[in-house]
Amino acid sequence: MKEKIAFRDAQKECIDGQALRKYQLERLKETVGHALRTPFYQHRLNKVGIRSSDDIRSLKDLERIPFTTKDDLRESYPRGLLATDMKKVVRVHTSSGTTGIPTVIYHTQEDLDNWTELVVRSIVACGVTSDDVFQNMMTYGMFTGGLGLHYGAERLGALVIPSGSGNTKRQLQLMKDFRTTVVHATPSYMFHFSSKIGELGFTVEELNLKKAFLGAEPYSENTRKKIEEFFKIDVYNSYGLSEMNGPGVAFECIYKTGMHLWEDAYILEMIDPETKKNLGDDTQGELVLTTLCRQATPLLRYRTRDLTTVVKGNCPCGRTHRRISRIAGRTDDMLIISGVNVFPSQIEQVIMKIPEVGNNYQIYLAKEGALDKLTVKVELYSKLFSGDLQDLERLKRKIQDELRASIVITPMVELHEPGSLPEFELKAKRVVDERIKI
Amino acid sequence: MAKQINIFVDNRAGRIQKIAESMSLANINIRALAIQDRGEFGLVKLIVNKPDKAVLALQEKGFACGIKDVLAVVMEDKPGGLYQLLKTFPEEGVNILDAYGFAAETIKGSVFFIEVKDPAQMTAFLQGKGYKVLTDQEIYEL
Ligand SMILES: [Zn+2]
């Protein structure tokens, strides 16, 4: 049974194409005006002949603007991309990333208000109301996932439990005592719950869960199904990144057919990551975003490194904002194994379809002489084990065959005991690449 | 028919101790134990006095395990006895998947546990050849 379609602001969410483009152009001109106040964009934009917001006459002019990358953000640290007086800034979010050089995003009060409003719109699209009890099991602090949803749910008027991540038993106790209806967590954390709930003395039936927002790490459609079936809830996919505020950039509605990207707040472009040429809808490419309602840190044509596809057609919910598909991978997560491009998400998809293995897995890469050796470690699902050695060997071959069909190369497959592979409560680190050391 | 528990284990230190510990906590007596090594994992095979209870205790500790019917053949302690027994299998076209034995004081001989695809059929055949094949009850009483 489908829920009722609800809107935060039906006029904005169902805006027609022409009105949207007109609005985007107005906002883009304003954003370019803000950006020109930063040393970084002043230099960049002047080089291509953009000296004032008046040099943006149509949305087509966006293509004149060079891309902004994560490296640009790092090189501009700490103030190269600040477009307002520091006095107007009320919050910073920094992220360190793997290289150790941080990036920073500044927010004015208005920036935060706009962000919060996008989050409210997003969760309303999934049917959340002020009657809901929202338990936020994401990390708070510099990580934008926790605070972003927190303020959105609070503004909507839901009861917010800011439990943060960790302490599984206390989380379950809170869920039970406060009749939590909606949770926000990583998919790995939800899997962790499903494996611990019985052991900790709780049952799914005594909880009151209805929905979960899962994000902060990639997961497959099968992972969604497994979690939905286990907890008897609806799982909604969402998309966000700290450079674009955090959560609330794109969100599924109750139809779960891709995530509506809020085009009155971001201009969506898709490019070929190699040639950097713009791509049409229905072709997988790298998502490029331009902020339209941010004063303190405007970003123009930011390369997200996330690979996705624009979903064709109209959504039954009536929203006109285009939808993007589940993130297929990151251009920088891509593994090159013996010259073949492989995304960890492809491996996950195969593993999740095989009932005899559990949810945890590890991708292990090593060198064998000059060759790359890929080993995929999976856990045997205890309830489906017959006790037969032949079954185990057949299972290994089956996993190997299905992986080969999906990623072209033939991996070694290792079976491990249930619960023996590392499980992470936060972002799962599932790839171990030993090749780098050589 | 004798019941054997096959337990899937990672090939790393401490797993067999863990199994023995959980059997001891559940007050279950291990009559025989064998290990089949397969690289990154192995199968630990147990003959115990209460197989159903043992499986529950193991599953509670997170082990993947299953119960298999196996042949428990009594062997006299005399030279060539095992050879005489094993050679009947290929004659019948039956493949031995795994086998191990243990000496039992009470019967003044040893018991051989043999895994085959169709243990019921092989039991009848061995009995026809004069071998004593133990029932699960007889094993627990050894
Ligand atoms: Zn929709």
C-alpha cells in the first residue's frame, strides 16, 4: 500500500520546466556575483571573461565556467572560497579526507535555513510528519549527515532523538521506549542491528519502526530489500555531500524510483569524467553541481566524483525535479584490476544476490608477480549451511562465476565464518589494496 | 544411523578450542573429532552424545553447522582389517567422502566413521558382509 503524496511546498516542488529555468538563471547570476567576491573565483572567472553577474545572460553561459574540484577546495583552504564577511558566518564544516589536507564549507544563517528547508522537503516527500519520532543514529559533529537531518526533522516538528552512532543496546532501548518510527543510519549499522537485536533481548515486533533513511555509504538495491524485509519498514535512499551542504541534495519520494535532485537549489549537469563533455539524460556520467542558494561558499560546476544516471520520465508523485539513480560508484573509488575498471558496488551487488552468504564482505587486492590478484572474502550465512563440503565448493564456484560475469575478471573467492569479517558501525571499509605498498 | 555434526570454521587459531568450550558449557560429551582442511576454511566433524542439543549450542555461538548421517563401522583390532573394509567401497562403486576412526575400550576394537553419499544403502550392504554398523544410541553408550 502506498502512502499519501505529501509536499512541503507543492508550488516549488512541482514547478514547470520553463519557470524553473527562469528561476535558475536568476539564482545563477546571484551566485556568480557572490563567487566573484572570492579570490579563487575572481581569478577563475576573469580568465574566461566573466567579470560581473551581468556576464551570465543564459543558462548556456554556465558552460563557460571551468569546473571546480576537490583539489581546488583544498588549495583554497582556509579562506580562498569565503564569499561573505566572516561576521556573517555562523557555522563551518571541514572534512579532512584521505590526503590530510582539509576542505571547508562556511554557512551563514540563511545558508543553514535554506539547507534545513531542503531537508524538510526531502523527508516530507518520504511521508515523515510532525507525528513521527525520529532517531538520528548518524555521527554528529563535523560530519554533515547527523546535523543536517537533525535540524530538518526538528523544523518539521517531529520528535528528534539525537542518539548519534554507536551503543547498539541503548539505541534499541530508545527505539522501544520512545516508539521510534523513523531512523537515520548507515546501511552497515542497520545490518549490525539485524544481527544483534535478538542477542540483546529485543524483537522487531516490539519496536514501532516504519521508515529508515540510509546513506553515507553506497549500498545496493538488494541491501535495501534485505533491510526492509528484516525490519518490515520502508528504506529511502538519499544523496548528499558536505561540499553541497550535506544531506538533502537529492532524496527519494515514496515511489522509490530514483532521488529527486532539488533543482531550485542546485544546477544538475552530467559529464563524461574522461572527456568532461556534457552528457544527456539516461547516460551514466559524473554528477556536476552548482549551488544556487548559498552565500558563504558558493560552488560553481563542482565535480562530485559520483557516477549516476538521470532517470527518464516523470515521477508519479508529480514533482518535476529530475531524479538521479542510486550512485553507481565514485570515479575515485574505481579500482583498476589488471587494466579492467571495477567498482566495489558491482561486487556488492553480486554478493547480495546470493542467499547462502551473509552481508559482510571484503575485497582484497594483491600483486602476484606482475599480475593483480583479486580475492573476494564473504561470510557463509549460517542458516543455509547443510554441513556438506561439496555444497561449499559449489557455492565458491557459483560466486566466482557470477562475479566473472559482472566484472569480467575472475577473482579468488574465500568463505569465512559468519561474523568473522570486519564490520564497521560507520562507513564500511571494504577494500584492502595491498598493491600500493609494492 | 550415527549422527555427525559438520561445523564450518575459519582456518585460524582458537576455533577448535571455541567449539570444545561451547560443548563443555552445554554439558555435551565429545566422542570423536576430526578436521577436514580446505585452505581458508575447514570442517570440524564431531560425534557427540546429544547431537541436536550440540547444534543449538553451536548455532548460539554463531557457528554454521549441519547434521549428517554417517556410517559407524566396528573394526576388530587385527592387521588388514581396515583394508578389507575400505576395499569393499569401490567394489560397490561408492565414493568415500571422508573417514576417521577412534579406539573404543568397551568394544575392544575401534569404530570407523565413514561419510558416503547414501549411508542407508551402504549400511545394508556392509551388514550383509557381516560388519557391525552402530546406531546413534549404541555410539553414545560406548
Ligand atoms: Zn517522486
